[in-house]
Amino acid sequence: MEVENGSVFLYYTFMNINSRFIKEIIEPENRPRQSFWFIFQDNHLLVYSRDKNKYSIPVARDIKELKVNPIRTQYLGRYDNICCYSGEVSKKIKPPPNMLFLHLWGLYGFIDFHLFQIAGYAFQIMKWDQTFQYCGRCGTKTKKCENERARICEKCNLVSFPRISPAVIVAVIKENKILLAKANRFKRDMYSVLAGFVEPGETLEECIRREIKEEVNIEVENIRYFGSQPWPFPDSLMIGFTADYKSGELSTDGDEISDSDWFTPNNLPNIPGKISIARELIDWFIEKFSGQYS
């Protein structure tokens, strides 16, 4: 499986973030005076409203200073030596003065980019901790493990780690055109590259071929790795690829996909925003093939 050079931007972007954020399990004994608090109300993150379309993550030594009563909190690690915590609050909680609960996805581009990435991690840890309060095997209350990010059953000793669901996402190219599809789940009239979750016992390449065959009834070849992106909605690892069209005529399944077509770089429909690896794949296509239509 070849590596596509278009993945370089994504790799260095996330490597730079990870070098500044150190994930930890145990809180430092001498905690700095201020910490970042990533507090969620369902899928909405608590932020300071600094100005129109400008927001920031609340900073305080203790969550009590923010005047919100958390259901539970989790220590995440340090960003530039500042401790970071995630937490969740009841839907009945109202935001403190000068603060808002805004959907995490919609905050992309409106808060510091590095902190946005940590917020995605915070969301996943919060959701995992929320979901595994009880053992999935015997129903007994679980407790935090001391030296690793896990919860253990107090009765049967089943250990539950944060869940990660691998999913493939692929840009299929045919005669300098890209395959884009409109999924029924999209709220807007938006088209994107195809994606799907990996099934048990399946390789990434097998998943790509299966998903594409199921959704648009074509065959692909020359599958090449592009890059990856953690995606906290809900707990995915998006693994990106490019592939070449091999055979078949487009025919949407009508269940997940309502429409699909081949598009040139200068005739694209409404596409995803910059937040996603889907857009990175489409931008790669635009850069690589725009010269063919100039």
C-alpha cells in the first residue's frame, strides 16, 4: 500500500499539537494556579464569549470558580505545562455570566486551534467515562484505574479502555475527476468523499472496497494511504485513502447515499469545511488536478 504525499500537512499539523500537549493520568502534586476546563453539556462546550465570533476556554484553579456543578471530571494532562480537565454538567445547568454552551463542531475556527484539538480529546474521554460507569459484562459499578486510562469492574475485574472506532474515508479518482456523494444524514445539501466503519475481521482495504461497492456499486484499485484524523463524533479514528476507479457504473444504494457523481476541480458542489480530513482529501484533489482544466 503506497503513501500519498498529500498527507504531509495533516501529519505535521497533528504532530505539532501533540508535542505541546502531554497526556497524563495522574495529576501533578504541585498543580499550577490556573487550569483549562473543557466542560460539556451533552455535545456543547462551555466557552467564554470574548467578542463576536471570538471564544476562549475557561481558565480557573478549581471548577468551583466557574460556578458550575459537574457530574464528574477527568484529568487529561498538560498543555504548555497548564493542566487540562474535562467534565460534564447536567442539561439543567445554565452558563455563568459571559459564558455560553456552544456545539463543539461549530467552534472550529473560533477558538485557538490547539485547544480545539484538545477539546476533541476531552470530549471523547468525557463520553467514555460517562458510558463505562458500570460494567458491560456484569453490571457492577466500575472505578478508575490508578496508573492507566481505564475503568475496572469491582466484581469481575473487566477492564474498559477508551473506545476507538476505526473508519476509512477515501477519495476515488476517475479521469481526473473525484467521486463525491450526498449522504442522507447530511443536514445540508453537501457532498463529500465516501466513508464507513471497519467491520470485525476486515482489513482497511477490504473495508474500502466493500463500502464503495455497497454505496455506489463500483470497484476501485491502487489504494494508497493519505493520512488520519481523530474524530470525536463520537469516537472515531478516520483513516484516509485515495484510490483509482476500476470498473462499474455509479448506482447509489438509496439507503445511506441519495446521490453521487464525478466532479472536476472547477465544478464542485457544496463540500465539507476545513475541520475534516474529508476536506483535506478534496483539497488534495483540487491541487493535484486543477492544472488539467486550466
